[in-house]
Amino acid sequence: MTEQDTFDELLNKKKRVKTNKWLIVLLVSLFAVFVLWLANNVISFAEHFHWSAGWIKVMFYGLVVFLILFGIVYPIVKVFFSPVFALNRLHDKKGRAKLKWCRRLVKNVVQNCDLTDDEKDEIRQCFHNKKDDIDDAIIEFFTKNIAPKIYSEAFTTAKNVCVITAVSQKSSIDMIATVTAQFSLVKRIVEICGFRPSTPELINLYIKVMMFTLLAGSLEEADLETLLPLCSGTFMEKIGGVFVVSAIQGIINAYTTLRVAMITKHLLFDSEFKSRKQIISEAVSDAHSILFDILISFPKNGVIAVWDRIRNIVTKPFRKKNQKAIRYTDEVRDTIPD
């Protein structure tokens, strides 16, 4: 290697470091603005209450600070200090395994991930017994053992988000629930895998989380009830309409949570140097599948009962008209001589 090549390599390295620093500054700035805006919304929500005692107000603000620190700040910091990796680094574009990175990944997974003793033995055996195709063996291990844990974590978190945001009727609560759940879910996926996406990918992912949080608040403020025919009738019909709208809001927030989780998963599991468009397409497909599983996982008897109630409310006016028509027909028939 010539002296000029060494200089060019060093210069490119410095440029990359400088670029990463600016990306970090951008992320921190966006995050600070977002947190301040979110805190302002929560405080505005709290001002609507007339607190009976000062200590209740102190507890509420303490809870808000706790949620921001441990639901937003801590997950971001935890993820940022995790090692950067993706499964496509286990081999080059020609498919040849990189033993150095395979060895490092196996060591990192065994030391830092929550694996059973059998799983640790299995991934060690991948390295010792399959020198030629060790990269494929490790990818297969992740697909078989790590991916189901990610799906389970995403399923549980999205289901909780669906219930909380459906029950809640305040945009501030919806936003807090969504943002803390999604940031914590990204952290949990990184902990399960033992590594995180690159800094630009992470910034893009966190921007999506912020956008989905704004969407959660906008859905609550959009007054969707006025768009449904259910909400323009009697009192009971309005209750049915509110229930339907709340369920729709919960489902949308659950879907955005699943989308964040699956994009994170596919960024880490990308072993074929796929484009970003392909990764997002596959992530959306997985999110749809898990969302369907969430919807059918709710108690069927309860869902059927609620649906029957809504259907009865909607069809009640038509049933009354139909019964009147039947009675009128019967009366007319009785007046006709045999």
C-alpha cells in the first residue's frame, strides 16, 4: 500500500466519523424538540384537572418524568451504545464467509444475549463443526431461535398498545403509550439480537417512531366519530360508534408499533444485501400477519357479543319498520273474505 493510499484511507475514515457526529447531533436535536413538545402536551392535559391536593400534582409530574427518562431516554441511550452489526456482514457479496466476524458474533451472542444453555451449545457447535458454511449456520440459528422471540415481543407490545390506545380517549395518553412502547420495543429487539442497526438506519427508524407518535395523537384529535353513520343516531348508536372508532385507533397504533418492530428486525437480519425498499416491503408483510394474529387472539365470545350489540343497534330501526309492515300486512289479510 502506497503512502497516498494510506492518506486517502485515513481521510475517508475522518469524513465518516465527522458525518456520524453530525447525524448524532441531528438525532439529539430532533429528539430534544420532540420530548419538549410531548411534555408540553402532557402538561397541557394535566392543567385541565383541578387537583384536590398538591401531592397528587407532584406525583403526576413525577410519573411523566419517569416515563420520559425510562421509556424514551434510557432505551435510546441503551441502543446507541450497543454494537453495530447486521447478518450480511457474515459474508461478502460473493457468499464467502468472514470467519473473523462470525467468531465475534458468536462470542457476543453467547455473552450478552439471553439464551438457554442448549441454545449456547447450538451456536457454538455452528462455529466448530461447520467451518465451510458457518455464516449460513449462524443465520439459520438466528432464524430458528432469535426471530420467534422478536415476533413474540412485538406481538405482546403491539397488543398492549392496541388495548391502551383504544381505551384511552386522550391524545396525550395515546402518544405517551405509543412512543414509550416503540422505543422500548426497539431496545428489546436489540437486546435479543445483541447488536443494533447502523447510525443512519437508527436515526431513520427513530424518526418513524416520532411520526407514528404524532399519528397516534392526531387520530384521537381527528374526531372520527363524526364520519360514521353510527354516531348520528340515538344515544346507544353513538356509544356503538365511539367503540368502533376507538377500536380502529387501537388497531392503527398496534400496526405502527409492529411496523417499527419488523423494520428493526429486517435491518438486523438482512443477510442478502437487500435494498431499503425490499426490507420495508417484507417488514410491512410481517406486520400485517402479526396484526391479524393479534385481532384473532382477543376473546372470541367478547368480540362476538360486542359485534352483535353493534349490529342490533344499527339494524333496530329497520327491524321496527319491518315489524310494522308485517303487522299491517296481517291486518289487511284478515279483512279479506275467504
